[in-house]
Amino acid sequence: MIHTRYFESDGIPLVACEETHLQPAAGKKCILFFHGFKGSKESNLRELNSLASHGYLAVGVDALGHGARRYADFDQRFTAGSSTGDREFIKIVRETAAEVPRILDHLSGEYDMDGFGVAGISMGGFITYAAIMLEPRLRTAVSILGSPHWSVDLPHSPDHHIEAFSSVHLLSMNAGKDELVPAHFARDFHIALGEYYADYERRFDYVEYPNSGHFMDDADWRLCWARALSWFAAHNLTSTT
């Protein structure tokens, strides 16, 4: 049976899902999960429950300005054609990623932890790349439909900081016909990672779904999620049930 618990960490709204009848031999292995733009931590309860059923403590996070802390003027901030929309978006990405160390500290105080991973979809994928740069405890990561390239605040854009990916095991998956987050940014980033890291084949992978747009075909999504689970199992976050 999967137990769902809503709580806060230093004012950050979280939801934790875990399979209560599975008792790990060692400490808990936790995966933080970040939702997409305009979504909330509840948007991906299906994925959180899937992770929990595989033995992980799956923790969904409301990004800055979203979910339980949605901006009161959200629609005004992101009016179509607004010149400030991109900057507001990257502010959310940066500030949400900056909260990750505090979240991990909180979880470590509540649970006997034995490793952290991170995953995110769309905006959550952007946050995933940014969090890797800030938090070395994130051993394993999966970005789905995200980008390591920022259209603003380029000095802090993850694709300008390849050296920050020196210890993570990263899988990026994008859609070839994505009209919102072009796949070539993640694709080019992985090419650069391959040129920078001699152990690329051991720690990184990039998968593109050529026939899907940002809202992926069902068959592609099922394959994408199966690959995400396999990545966590194969790279330092194998369930210890």
C-alpha cells in the first residue's frame, strides 16, 4: 500500500509517496520530482506512485509560484508575448533549484537516507539540470522534455557549466517534434558532455523520440518512463527492498 503524506520543508510544499510494506535493508533512497510549468506536485502523482512502488521515497515539490504557493498574479506575469515571461520562468527554475539542499537536509533529518536522485518533466527538467549544479548529493538524474539552455541569464545556464556534472549519472530524454522545448539544446549538451568527460558512456545517455511533440505519444511516454525507472535502478539508486 502506498502512503501519501503532505508536509512542508521551510515553507516549501511537498508530498511524499512510499510503499509502506516494503522495508529497505539499508536507508531509504529518495527521488525528488519536479513538475512542469503551470503544474503542481499533484500533477505527477502517477509517476510518484510508480517510483514508490519500486521502493523509493518519491517526493514531489511545488515549484516557486506554483501549486500551494502559486503566484496571485501568475497569469499577469506570464501573459502571452510578455517580454518578462522568460526572465520570470528562469527565476522560478533558479530559485526552486536553490531550495534543493534545504529539502535534502530536511529529508535526511526525518528518514534514514541512503542516496538521492532527481527527476523532472518540462520545467521540472530545467530545474533538474540546475539542481545538479548546486547539490552534489544528487547522484542520479533524469530530465524529461527539459533543457540545460536558458534564453536569459546565460552566465548561469547549465550548458555553460559542464564541469558541474562531474559526478552525476544523467539521462536526458526529449521529443524530436517538441514545439515548446526544442530537443537540440539537450542533444547538443550531451555531445559537449561526451567531449568533456572520458567516462560519458558510463554516466550519461541521451534519448530522443522523433515522432513526439511536447505532449508525447502514449507509446513513447510509456517507453520514456520505463527508461527512467531503469536508469535509477542501474545507476546508484537501485531499490534495496
